[in-house]
Amino acid sequence: MSVLTAALLLDVWERGQLQSPAQRAVLMLAAAQPDQADALSALSIGRRDAALLALRENTLGPRAVSLADCPQCGLRVQIDLNLSDLRVHAPEAAATWSLSLGEIEMSYRLPDTFDLLAIAQLDDVEAARLALLERCVTQVMVAGQPRPIGDLASAVIDAVEADMAQRDPQAQVQLNLTCPQCAHAWQAEFDIATFFWAEINAHATRLLAQVHTLASAYGWREADILAMSAFRRQTYLDLINA
């Protein structure tokens, strides 16, 4: 079972400070699966995020709390999440997928973390969108003749992206929310990589504070403190504060 121990969590937090969100997603997974960074980076985004959901559940438990601002009245809404409810059934994995649109025949693979890293420096949304498709669409034939993806109409591009989303539904999870104050209903995207990293950041800060307190009081090494269960660390902290 993949899990981030207290020591691994702190290591991930430290190493991820200067990394991009895509790099952090793989960093979190690779910490619990050493020497698998390339294989994890090659997972489709949805399959990577499914693995992140499992890692988060194993590490911090099956429930989580998130926040969202109502776009109608601005109220900050607390969202109580059961992580099992966020898992989306995905089709069987395939190396490539095919799509037919009239006389247009295309083959593509699903985007992975390598692709996100490759387009990360592009500031223009449309340029990044096209660059991603150029990496993932392996063949375009129009009336039997090869064509570049950039020559296709925007409606065709939209259809390819919609087909990709259908093949990898875990890559974009939407939460259905309702404001308790104004009753406005809306959808908000839930990104497990961003959410889990924010939790790691908060937990690391608390862990370092605990290590500081226990090391100052008892002279213990960081490694020994982190090797304790959370319950035992808290018991010692309670004794110090008694």
C-alpha cells in the first residue's frame, strides 16, 4: 500500500518547494513508489490523479475538507468530501485511440505529465492548447491525406478534446455545489494534485513545529520523532503542555 510517512511527507514538502504543479504531482507519487518517476509521469493525467487520490486517502484518511467562494454572493463555502465519491470509472487503458469525423480520421494518445511539463512555459492558452494536441495527436488523415492538427477547424479540435476527456474522465473532476446563503448552484473543478499539495504544505508546517517542541524538550533527533505515530507525538506534546 502506498503511503507517505511523516518523514516522506517532509521530504516531499522540502523537495517540492521550487517545483511546478505537474512536477509536484509526480514527486508525491514517486516518494511512495521509489524509482518509478518516469512510469508515473507517463500515466495519463486521469490515471495519475486516481493514484494521487489513493495516496492521499492512505496517508491522511478517506475524508477531506475544501473551500470554495460562491460566484454569486461571495460566501466562502466549506465542502466536506468523501474521496471515494471523487473516483470516476475510466475506460480500459489503451496506447492510442481513434476518432472518425466524416472524412477526418485521427489517432491520439491521452496527455500525460511529460506533456504538461513540455507546454508549461507557454503563456498563451491557445498556443498551449495546440501544442498539447500536436504532442498527443499521432495522426490526422483528411480524405486519405495526412494533415497537421493546426489545419483543422476549431469544431474538430473541440471534438478531439471532448473525446480525450471521455476517455480519461478522472483528469477533470467537477463538484456540484450549492451556496447555503443564496442557493446559487455552480460547478467547481477539483484538482487532487493542487489540493493534496496544499495539505502537505500545512501538515509539514505542523510536523516541523512538533519536532521543534519535542527536540527542545527531550533532545530527541528529528528522525526518531518522525518515526513515532502521530498519536504518540501528540501524547508527548500534551505532557509538555500539562
